[in-house]
Amino acid sequence: MIEIRNISKWYGNVQVLKECSTTIDKGEVVVICGPSGSGKSTLIKTVNALEPIQKGEIVVNGTAICAPRTNLPKLRSQVGMVFQHFELFPHLSVTENLTLAQVKVLGRKLGDARARGLRMLERVGLSAHADKFPGQLSGGQQQRVAIARALCVDPVVMLFDEPTSALDPEMVGEVLDVMVQLANEGMTMMCVTHEMGFARKVSDRVIFMDAGQIIEDCPKDQFFGTHQARTVRAQDFLSKILAH
């Protein structure tokens, strides 16, 4: 479903991604972890060209995102993206947030888009909040609306960029529950997260990054189970996050 081939990216003279390569199969759940500033969020944003690359190639569902003739809006309509800070339109109701992209990008009729939005809202357990505005919801509820919005466009893959890091601890579980449900339903997912419990429970593979490089890319059982087989940097990371 996703092929990342030797991609590199620079901000000016600073290289933030260095020859990164991986492949995500259909239905696979891959967690990307690592220290702050390691390039995790940048990597995931390159998959739908929110962050352009200067070297390498990315193919999503058979489409090369850097090809001159690639229709990026059409490609992005196949890739659901959930951000750290929700990115909902504060002046629009929940239902309006869910229908906007369907109408403007996919060309759906308003009635059809609304019906689809309400179904996805029910899927994340928020049907009672359809007419509220984002500011009237908790952080966890806003993030679940953001997930519902991404699902409205029928994505073939979902990207999550630290979806729980801006939430109060009590709200993390309700968002992770929705993500676990999606994973169990077979959704292809790439998720940047520090939630190692989620990674151990749901992921098929774990990618560990440091200083813009993919240091580890292995099944979750290997990553969490055989520390001595990991790189020194990954061992140090795991010793700190799993110590408590």
C-alpha cells in the first residue's frame, strides 16, 4: 500500500530525513516511535506530500506522489490524516466539519455527505454531538471527530501524527479505543506515537527513528521482546520509556 524508497529531506542546510526506506502492506499497522526531533512526524507527512522531499520516491496505492502528473488533491482524498492538534474548523459545527471535504474535494451532494458524516460520527461514538462546535467538546471528543472526518473520504490508509499527545491523560483511552477498532477492522495505518501500550497491543511492526534515520524496522514482538538484539540507541530508548 505504501512504498518509501530512499527518501531524504532538508530544511535549508539541515537534513531532517536521511535515506529512509520502508514498505507498509495493505491492512498492516505500523507504529513509528523515537525521541523528539528524530524525524517521525516529518516522515509521516511526506506520505501525502504535506512535506515535500528532495530525494527518493514514495508510492501510495500505486501512485507516485512526486510524479509531475500526480493529482495531489485526489491522492490526499485516499489518505486520511489525523493531526496532533485536531485541526478542526472552529467556526463550523461538527457536522459541517465532516461534510466540507466530501463536498469540496469528492464532489458529493450535501445530503449524501451529511449522511456519511453522521454514520462516521456514530462510529466514533459521538452522534449526540453532531450540532455542537469544536469548542464545546473535550480534547478527546475533538480528536474522535477528526478521526471521523478522515474516515468520511473512504481512505485506503490512515496516518496518525501523535494523535494523543495533546490530550489530558483521561482522554487518551477514548481515542486509542477508536484506533484499536480501526486496526481490528483491517485499516492500513501508520501512527507516530509514544503510546507503547498501543504499539504492543495493535501494531504489526515498529519503526524506530533517530536523527532522521530509520534505525529499527521489525515486528513488534522482536522490538519489545529481544532488547539485546536491538541497536544500542533503541535499547537506550526502550530502557527509558519502559522503566516505569
